[in-house]
Amino acid sequence: MRGFFGISADRPAAKAAACRSTPCFPASHAAVLLRIFRRVSPALETLLLPFSRGEIEIPQRALFLGAEPHPDLREWPAVTGWQPFFPLAEAWRKAGFPLTDEPAGSWPLVLLLPGKSKEEVLASFARAYDSLEEGGMLVVGMANTAGAARFEKEFAAASGGVASLQKNKCRAFHAAKSAAWNQALLAEWRELGKPRTLESTGFIVEAGIFSADHVDPGSALLAEHLPKNLKGAAADLGAGWGFLSRELLGKSPNLKSLDLFEADARALACAKKNLSGIATPLEFHWHDVAAGLPGKYEVIVMNPPFHTGQNTDISLGRAFLRSAADAMRTGGRLFMVANRQLPYEAELDALGLVWRKPVEDSTYKLLFAEKRLGPSKPVTFR
């Protein structure tokens, strides 16, 4: 059975039974595991400290919200992960841990690595609480730069008390589910996590996804300058909650098809709702664009990400461009927006695409490119 994430939520019965008692790590996966575990975050290291120090007993089963793999978890009896961000979900799955599309049931322990926005973090506290059995323990790990101290106070206000430790410039804090929790506050936090409609646009969004409070200005600029009556198969890379896709289809309703690729499963779920009723054939892919695309297209639109955490990471946008170039048919056209200081022009040249810059303002630039037959060194025009 394949769930919304496109990953099997259940292993074959015999293998699942074995993996519940001892996590499965084939020897052939040793190199993969080494690469995965080298990327352990400080917040995750800190989250697991209460267990390595013996302050909290490791239960027979646990739920990990915002799951990321850690070598210590290989010794745990059973840990089920939930992770909406595809690259991290893939890392979790490749490390041999079970992944769930949607957490269900009650658990004696819930581990939580929350997201970034205030609404997302508070909503995740409520979600984790709701996943606990009575007396179960909720343990949260956060970086100081993500507001760990402030959110620990919020957590304590809800739980009635909290135990905490600090290391690695992070905090881990925890409390058990009991009658002391503030149910009115938890109810407020649950509401923060529900899908809502942007009043100005009618689009459905959710806390924690990109540009959840407004239409991204860069995407709006690109939408304004998209050509009309484009033909063929189209793709939206990093589609988010579907703004660019709907604008593209509004200007080119006769496109043959449109594939939406998005790494955040929550944003993709919103996009499905925002594009419901569209006549053009649509496919929604929970996917890491940087890993390449499965199809070929005449039209590609994108507003590529350029941050890893709080740091600018130009390699993300370059990876999007490489995947787009590989997926474009000859004569295919690319329409992208980027922050004006990001040097994507050299990458377009290296990929052999003919490009121009039709619009540039104080913040953004539009780059329109085409894949042509001809000499390997293209003519660059502006």
C-alpha cells in the first residue's frame, strides 16, 4: 500500500516483524549510512542526550515527529518517523527506519524536532501532545538560534512544568502528559496547525510551508510576466502551495499537462486543494528536484529555494537548473525568478541554454531560457 508520500507505509509482514525488534541495516548500506549519520544536526544530538545519560528510559516503541536519523536510534527497539520534507524522509527511510504518512495512535514517547515558524512550532507541540498516551513523555530538541529558550517557556506554560538541558548551542526539554497541561492553550495551538485560506487570494495554506502568510513577491513578479498560450507538457519545480501553477494555467489553459514537484508534503497537499477543478491533467510529486526529474517538458517554471537553514545556499538553485535543463526537450522553455544577487547566469551558460533577463528590479530578476540545437557554446542575449 502506498500512502500520500509515495512511500510504502508498511513493509512485507515478515520483514516488518524482524525490523520491529532489530532495525534492518544490510551490510551493503554501510557507505550510505555513513553519509547519512555524518549529517546529524546539533539539535538532534541534544534531543537524544537525556536518553544517553539515562535520564529518560528508552521505551519499546516511540514516535519521532520531524524525524532525522541518528546512529543511537539503531539500538532502540522501535522508532517510527514522520517527516514531511522529502530529503530528510529519504534519509530516514534509507537508514532503515519505518516512515509513516500520518501518525496515528498513542505512544509512550514522542520525540520532536519542530519547524521554524512560531505557528508551526506551537502547532507541533499540540500535535505531539495528542500523540502521547497518558503518562507518556514528550521530548523536544531545538537550536538556540531557532528560539529554543522562548519556545521552552511556551512549552512550560502549557505543560505546567518542564525539565531542560543545554548543549551544542541547543536545548532539549521534556514533560510527561498529565492533567496539569493547559487544555485551552493546546486548543489554540491546534488551530494554528490547521489549513487556512489566505483572505487576499483564496489560496489554502498551512503553517510551516514556504510563504504561508502571503504570495511570495518573486513568484508574483514571475506570474505577471509569464507568456500566454504556452503549449506542451509543463512542470512547476518547487511548486509550493500552487500559486505559480495556477497562474501558469490561467494564462495557458491549453497546456497538455502540468506536473508539480514539491519537497514539502504539506505544501503539496495544499496545492492539490488549490488546483482542484482544473481541467488540465495534473500530477503531484512529493520529490527532491535536485535529484533529477522523471519526465520531459516543453515548459518549466520555478522559483528555486536558496536557503539551507538560515544560510544562503546557491547550490540548491544550481541543482534545480541542472534538473530543469536535463528535463527540457529541444525547444523547451524555462521561466524562473531569483534574487537579483544570485549568480545563476553562469550556470545557464554552462548548461548550454540561451537566456535573457526580461525584468530586474531592486530585489528580483527574471531569467527566461531556451534549449536549442546548435553549437555547444550558446549565444547569450539580454
